Amino acid sequence: MDDPMSVLFGLRDFEVLEVVETRDAVIVTVQTVNPVLSCPDCGHPAGLSRGRPTVTLRDTRVGVRACRVRWAKQRRVCPNEACERRSFTEQHPAVGERRRTTARLRGELSRQAGRCARPITEVAAEHRVGWHTVMRSIHEDARARRLGLEIPPVRHLGVDETTYRRRHRFVTNLADVEAGVEIDVIEGRSAGTFGAWLAARSPQWRAGVEVVAMDASGPFRSAVRTHLSHAIIVLDRFHALRLFHTAIDDIRRRMAWQLHVRRGRKIDAAWRYRHFLLTGWDRLKPEHQDRLLGLFNGPEDPDGELAWAYLIKETARETWRSPSIGAWGNLLQLLADSPSAEHRRLGRTLDNWHDEIVASFTIPVTNAATEGLNRKVKQVKHAGCGYRNQHNYKIRILQHCGPRP
């Protein structure tokens, strides 16, 4: 029957000799059970014993208290006279060679700081280890899982950018849209940076990409057309409608300066109802609809530009709700007839992205998974209070947002 103390301790091939409780920690003295030792150089069976040196290891907590493991290791003589190693000390996979922490503690540190995106200083203080110990555990787990080194095959690729430092230092996030996981993070957001990353992939990997979902980014589109010429680029509904929302905001701000020679304030109806202008008509309460109608017929919209912008935005929503080439043509005609320069500029943008938008009508692939991962990426950034080391930032993102083991 197994020793209950050894079962509670939980490390296979170890038996508990003694447990001592101190004010700061629980100290567990252990030894291996019937180890079969051989020389690590020549493989010859171990000879005579040369004592039992004791090493102290840090282990996972026992309840709310720290745990220290005192391992009484065996030191043996190598009887092979041709071997240069005269003696050796036993090792165990549960600890590792020349380590002062157990493998399960390193795994727990990596899980909490990497996969759960907790602050490293907080995890280190909780387990009474150093900051570098936690970071080494994260990198060790990342190497074991080949994160960032082996890019899995992807059919639907999502591309987006986020900032990771001040002064607009960007990284490009690459996601598997189907699986909803991050596959890599590269510094920069230019066509050259993204194109170099695509060029570094194997021909088989590039041939497997069928659809690329992105926002209206010219550099990303240029890189995809160069290195993934067979792939279909999709500008999804969310990013397309956001262009119409931006146009409404630009018109509202311009009119505030024209009418009041200042920015909008609470006393201005256009400023108070700015959120209603971005909300679908069918989602507004009746009283909110009346307020919008009062705005469109009031002095803050003398030329009807806001009313025209809202009509175009609602037409765009209906176009993506029931997409067709005819509805798309009517929307472009409304933009061409609009008196606002913002809408004429938007029309040129939509003409430039015509193929990518029309592709979204028939291909049910969006960049929603990538946008959702961006929130988790920001959670990693906030947990670290910013990053100076871009490699550490990348590893922590892949730990938190990448494929689960």
C-alpha cells in the first residue's frame, strides 16, 4: 500500500521521509524509491555510494504556505575505469539537471503568468521566487510547445495591428480565424515586415491559406497580393461599417466648427445625440428616434448633411444585412450624390476596396476572432504595465492567446 504522505506529496518515484512546519514554509524531506542509477557518460551501472548530498528545491504551495523540498540525492561511483567521470549525482525528470525548482512549480508559474496573463511580479511574490525564475519558466514552456517557431497550417488567416509601446510602436497580430487563436506576433505593420514574414513560410503553408481577413489596410493588402496571390482578401462587415461611422463623426465635428467655431459641447444637440447617430434606427427607442428627427430638422443641421449621413449609414447596414450587387450599387450612388466631402472620400475608399467588400458578401469569414484576440493582447500588455522587450511581449501573447496544449 502506498504511503499516504507520499501520495499527498504527489511526485512519482519519491517517498516522504519527514515533514516539518515552520513559520514561513512547509519543509518536506524526500528521497527516490529504488532508483536504477547508471553513469550519464558511459551508461555503466552505478557502483559504490559516496554519500547523500541534500539539495533544497522550491515546490508548489501547500495551501497558502510555501513549500520547500529537501531531496536526499544519491552520489555514486562510476566503476568503469575508462570513463573520465569518477562519480555522479542522481537526477530526476521531475526536477531537472542543475535546477532549484521542481518541474511542476515551473509549470505552475508558466500557467499563471503566461496562460492566465497575471503580472509576473505578483506570481513571483506569491510563490516566493524571483522575477527571472518566472520568466525563464515561461520561455521554457514556450520552447517545449514550439510557440512562435512552428507556425501551424492556416486556411483562414486574420491580420490586425496593435500598439505595444508609446509613440505608436506597433506589432502585427496574426491569427487562425477558424481556431480563434494567435499564431504569431511580428514587430511593425508595414508591407515589407508582413511580406517578409509570409516569404519565410514554406510554399506548402502559403498554398494552404485560402482567405485573409483584415481591415482597410493598404500595406497588408499589398503584402498578401504579392505573396498570397491565390488567396481571397475579405474586408468584413464590421470594418466596412466602421468607415461609415467615421464619416458621420467627421461631419458632425466639421459642422460644430462651422456653426459654433469650437468643438461640440453638451449644449449642442449633435454632441448629445452623437451615440444615437451611430446606432441603428431599429435599435433606438421611440423617444430617441424623436430626438434624432428633431436634430435633423433643427438649426444644427441646416443643410441636412447629418440626416443624409444617417440615411447612408442605415442603407449600408441594410446592404450588409441583405447583400447584393444591386444594393451595393445603390449605396455607391448615394455616396456620389452626397453634398459632403467626407462621403465623396468614403466613396473613393469603397471603390478602392470593391473586390474585398464584395467577397465578404459570399464568403462567411470575418476578422472578429482577431479583434477578440486583440482584447486579450491588451490584457497581456496591461498585466505587464508595458514592455521594453518585444520578444518577452510576443512569448506572453502566444502563451495567453495561442493554441492550448
